[in-house]
Amino acid sequence: MTNSTPSDQKTAWTGQDSATLYGLDHWGEDYFTINTSGNIDISLKGKDGYHLDLKQLLDELKGRNLSPPLLLRFDDILEDRIKKLHHAFEQAINKYDYKNKYQGVFPIKCNQQRHVVEEVINIGRQWHLGLEAGSKAELLIALSLIDDPKAFLICNGYKDMRYIETAILARQLGRQPIVVIEQAEEVERIITASKTLGAPPLIGIRAKLSSQNNGRWGASTGENSKFGLSIPEILKTVNQLKSANLLDELILLHFHIGSQINDIAILKNALQEAGQIYVELSRLGAPMGHLDVGGGLGIDYDGSRTATPASTNYSLQNYANDVVATIQECCESNSTHVPTLISESGRSLSSHFSILIFNILGTSSVTTDIPTHTNNECLSVKNLRETLETLQNICKAKTIDITKVQEAWNDALKFKDDALAAFRLGFIDLTARATAEQLTWACAKKLINHIPNNLLIPEELQALNAALSATYYANISIFRSAPDTWAIEQLFPIMPIHRLNEKPSQLGHFADLTCDSDGKLARFIDNGKVKSLLELHPFHPGEDYLIGMFLGGAYQEVMGNLHNLFGTTNAVHIRLRKNGNYKLDHVVRGNTKGDVLYAMEHDSEQLLERLRITTESAIQKGSLKINDAQRLMDHIEISLRKSTYLQK
């Protein structure tokens, strides 16, 4: 009935209570903790003194004219994720005495921002980390950034002749682009391009496995998946390449069973199937030597360590161990040399390093104050006052009779409905209706505050928390900054970044700035489950209340749209230093109003001229003073250069 928290019996609320409540202990990995001030700390385990108070950082950024909403990118976390992935495979290779290596690629589609991709390349250089491109534009990015001749460039997606020829010519620059055949018609294009240029590309084949992911993206995998060749098509492709004297360029088998693999058993099945296909391609005369296990390495958004869409039932080391062990077993049992292992782990690398910070502009909720008694109150109001008094007496008892509680609450709802019916028929005025509603919610508040948690609560009473919840108005657009929460109901950890030594006393959800009813955050992690309300602190007007959305560094920053013309937020790249210091590596300014208008083909100069003409007409008519006209034009000109979000 009441809001259940880890320390209901304690006299003081601690940061540990907040860590447990919001699941930070589980999804925070080694990166996010709560410090003694009750603020989120950004830290890296094993780096003594490398920590940063997130609230203090936000306060200092405000002094640099960088206010929420803000996208904070912690490049140290990105570096740590890349290190952990490679170290996991190194440990697995050593454990199983695997006679080859692991060499990954970062899929650009996860986060195409220039500073992000450049950072990935610079960090991953020691492991020859490459890139995966899924379009011609992404191919251009990859070609411009990869300068390591040992790094792979996996060329996926739809490929026309220009795409294929670009990859062939890039190979002659000393790069290692591998053109992955994903559609049967691409084979003839590769053959034609090779003849035209007198040089072949490195070639891979993407297999359409029967193994299918059971997660959110499961429907896009398996035998009916969008990309990949069926087994008959693979055999036909081998024959076509052989006839064109290109079979010696077939060096890679690729597969992908969907993003965010939540169950390790699904991956094992896919690895076994792919391993057998790899062996057979080797037997057919292709040199092979490389196996790309695709993306899908999941992260634990809710910290439950379960095979649910928002979690995974395996660790990073489990994943690496199973990839190495399964492929080794398959190859060794068939006397085939084990391949270089490649993965396209984008979500796992980039999710943690980015935090969206947004501020709360205000709140709204039902009024629970008890209205002052007036003369000649209507019958419904009198009945509600009596019901409230009854509930007060029930709650004072040493032992609360839940049957009497339910009866009284049912009475309150009935009397509220009576008041509404009387208002519709014109028998009571607006003041009486408002009084009836306030008394009803006062009854609800009395129940919420006084019924112990250990009582078995009837279903009718369990909805009281929702009835008394608040809407917190957030200075963001979820369609721009968190599109997956709307499009696929993705769960992200969301919590206040400060006041975490204070017990949250209000349940609420978030509404964004757009005029769309879907513009809200109303699904939150709950220890492997989902809840519609989040425990929050009372909002104090004039004071910052800052909320963080965590683990959103993959896809959210590149898939957002311009709904209501809210654009990108400012983004800040931060490097940690010892003793709580930091360095701002990059500040990427978000869209201005002028930017988003231009994106919709509205010319700012033309807009200003139209308004100038309109103000001149108003001045001539005497409806607008010259000073006010100038003030209006100044506001508009300045506004075009400012953020699309609300500023103080």
C-alpha cells in the first residue's frame, strides 16, 4: 500500500538505501556509485582517486554556460568498456589455448558522432580495433578514420556498384575492407566490379542461420531475417565465386542473431550452427580464416541478471568464453584451423559512457489538502467529511481492520461520483465539486500514510499510489534524446543524481516538452520487473532537481527526431583526472532554433524579414510601439541563436 523502501524501519535514509532502491548496485557496474554527499559519483574501479561528483560537475558546467539538458560523455568509461571486451577475449583465448586471436570492430550505427567514433579508434588502436559500416555514408566515415592497416573494415548493408568499387579501391590504399555478401544479387556486382577494376575485394558471406534470438529483436532474425544468405544461396555463391576465380578472396563468415541477446543459450546454438558452416566453406576450398559473430552482446539495463529484454543471463566473460570454446570445439573436431574471431559489439561498448541529464521544470498532482468547512455544504461533501473522519479513527487503532478501510474507501469513491453527477445536472457549483475532489484525495492520502506495508492490501486499494502520483515536467524531448523508450519501450535506469541521502517521498513519472501524449517516461526498472512510477523527491521551485538517464550511449543519440522541432542537446566529452579533477575534451553545441528551422527548409533571414514587415505595419496602425517592436525583433533574433530547450 505505502511506498516500499529498503529502510522503512530506519530513522535515517542513506545513499546505500537509494542505491538499493534504484538498482544502482546492480546496473551501475564499476562506474556509478553514491558518495557521502548523496550525489552520484562517476568512478573507475582500480584507478585510485579517479572519481567525480556528478552534481558538482553540473554546477561547474553551468558556470560555463552549459546547463541541462546535457549529454555527458565520459570517455574513460568508453575506454574501460573497450579494454574489458578485449581482456575478456584474451582470458578466454588463454584459458582454452585457442590458436588464433580476437579482433573486434565497432559498428558505426550505434553512435555516429564524430568525436565518439574518433575516440573509439584512438582507444582501440592497441588492439587494431576496426569499424563496421552499414551504408555508403558510414563507409566514408570509416575510410577517413581508419589508418591502421591491420584494422578490419566490415562492409555490411545494401551495396550498389559504387559501394563495392569504393571498397576495392580502399584495399589498394592498404586498408582491409571486407565486403560481406548479404544479398544474392551482390555476387554479380562484386564479380563485375572486380573485372572492371582489375582487382578483387576481400569477401565475406553472411549466413542466415536457423537459430533465432528470443529477445525484442527476435522476429528480425532466423530464416526469415532481412539480411543473409540461405544455405542453398551460400552454395550457389561459392560456385559463382569459384567460376570467377574469386574464391581465394572469400575469407570471412558472418552471422548476426539480433541486438541485445538476453539468453546465452541462444548464442551457443548460433555458434554451433555457424561453426559447422565455417568448416564446410573451408572444405569447399575457400581460405576463410575469419569468423564474425556479429553484434548482440547485451548489457544488463535493470541489473537482474535474467534472460529478460532489459537484462542478460550472462557476463562479458561468459560471452567471450562461449564464443571461443564453441568455435574451437567445432573446428578441432573437424580438423579445421580456428579462425580469427571478430565481433561487432556496439551496444556493450558505448551504452555506459553517456548520461543524459535533464532538469525538472515543475510538477502537478491532485490536491490532498483538507478544505475549510463552509456553511450549507452539499450532502456529498458532508458525507465525504464523515468518511475522512471514519478513516482517521480506523488508522488510529492499534490493529487496522483492512475490511473497514476498504469499505470506507469505497464510500469515498461513491460520494465523489455523487458530487460529479450533481455538478453535471447543475445542482452544485464548481467550488462544491472541487471540495468533494479534495476530500476524496485527502482520504486517499490518509490511507497511504497510515496503513502498514505488511498488510495484505485488496486490489482496489493498490491503485491509490498511482492516483496520488505526480507528473514531473522534464526539460527534454524523449523523441530526440530517448527514442527507444517510446518506439520499443526500452527500459533505461533513470534516477535523481543528487539528494540521495534524502528519502524520496513522492511517486511520479516524467512528461517531456513536446505536445505529444506519448512524450513521457513512465516505465522504470524494478529488480527484473517494470513499474510505472518512480520514487522521487518533492520538487522545490527555484532549486535544481536533476535526473539522469543512464546506459543510453548506444543508438539514442543518432536515432532521435525533430518532433516539435526540439533538437540535439549540448554534449560534453569529459576525461577524469585524479582527486576529483576533470578535463573537458570537447564541447559539442546542440541545435539552435535556427538550425532546426533550416532542417525543415525555413530560412531564418526570410522569417525575420516577414516579421519586420508585420511589425512595421503594426507600428503604422498604432497597435505596436517602436520600442516594443524592436524588443520583439531582438527576442526573435536572439532566440534563433539559442537552444530549442527551456533556459532559465
